[in-house]
Amino acid sequence: MVLLVLAAYPLLFIVSASLTRSSLGQPFQEFLGTENLRATIGSAAVQNSLLLGTGYAIGVALASTVLGTATAVALWRSLKSGVIIRTVLLLPMIVPPVVVGILFSFIFSPSGGLIDTLIKIVSPGSGTYAILSDTTWAIFGVALADVWEWTPLVVLLVFTALLGQDQEITEAAQLDGANGLQLFGHITLPMVAGTIAAAFLIRLILAFKVFDLVYVMTAGGPGSSTEVPAYLIWRSALQNFDVGTAASITLLLAVVATIVTLPVFWITKRHRHD
């Protein structure tokens, strides 16, 4: 009952705010019906933000899942020698996103940052390059920080699944002459496929919610090149004080995220039951 109330109240508030003229200090001033939603759906800024957020979420989730799975398999194959490495790899996950954003802002800084320093070493005399100030590459800079922070979660989930697999099946396959690649492709991978799909689903949802990194690293810029939906919602509510528009964007984001994640959820459910 408590969980129902905690989940239902925010949803009812968002829906009510989207149907009314609501400011930060005075919500539910006037009933507008679907006016906010129609204006939001027709907004080019909102459309671009949702498109950017969807592409960002899928790309980041894929990168984290592939890198995390590969790392988990490598750690699983070196159980005895990888204790310290496993601990170090999990550290990014416990670092607050704001700290991660600041760290990568320094890395991408055109004045003595790591990337700038490497460019000067490889190509002395070349000019500086500010990735986070480039309308094309800024979102990739944010994505890199995101992948660095959350890939350890995928590593942890897949590594745990690898530890829990039935060794008798693997040993039987080895007795039948299966080699390393055959074992992985026909035995190991199918056994942990459900966990990999679940990890991708979790990562996808987390990527749709990204805000901290954008706020710290680019503030939605340059221009609107990194203005993901969560940042646009924040700007509408806390900068423009338009809670009604912010609520409408939130509902649209929920619809888009549901459409994108449902197929992944079905795939995950199917693999978990196989």
C-alpha cells in the first residue's frame, strides 16, 4: 500500500500539472486540458531532445553492455589473479555523478587536460581542441563519462552470473571436445544471456535519466547539442518556472522510454525463462 501511494502520488501530480497552467510557486492555476501536451509535442526543441535522448540512451547502453560483458568474461577467466583488478573496476560506480562530471571536464579541458596533453605529445605545435565546446562531439564526451561510470554495474551483474553457471555442463562439453570459442558461444553465452539482456535494460533506463553529467559538463550546450530530456525538464521547471510544460515533457519521455524498453523487457523475460 505504501509503495502504491509513493508511486501513484507523483504520477497524479505530473498528470495534473500537465493539464493545467502551473508555475513553480503556484501549481494548478487554470485547467488547460491538452494544451500543454499539444504545444510540447509540436515543439521542435522537445522533439530534438527526445530524439537525442533516445539515441544517446541506446548508444550508451550498448557500449556499456558490450564493454561490461567482455570485462566480466576476462575477469571470470582469471579468478585467482583478478581480485585487486575487480575491486578497482567497480570504483567508478560508487563515485557520485557530479564528481565524475567534474573529472571528465578536467580530462576534456583545452587548457592542460589529459586529451589536450596527449594531442600536444603526439602532434607538437598543434592547436587545442575543446571537445565539450564542439556541437558534434560534446554529446560523445558526456557519453564517455557515462559509460565509464556505469559499465562496472554491467561487469558486476554478468560476472556474478558467470560465477553461478553450472560447471557440469561446461565440463561435459569439454569432454566432447569443445574448445574455448565453442564453449563460450554455445554454453557460456546462452547461460548468461538473460543477465546480459537485464543489464542492458537497466543500463538503458539509467541512460534515459542522465542529468548530472550534462549539467556539470556542458549545461546543455554548446547550443542545444547536449540538451537531453531530463535537462530540458529541469530547465523548463526550475529556470522558466513552467511546471506544466515540464510535466508534459516528462510524460512524453515516459512514453518514449516505455516504447524503447518494452522490446528489451520482452527479450529479457524470454531469456530468463529459457
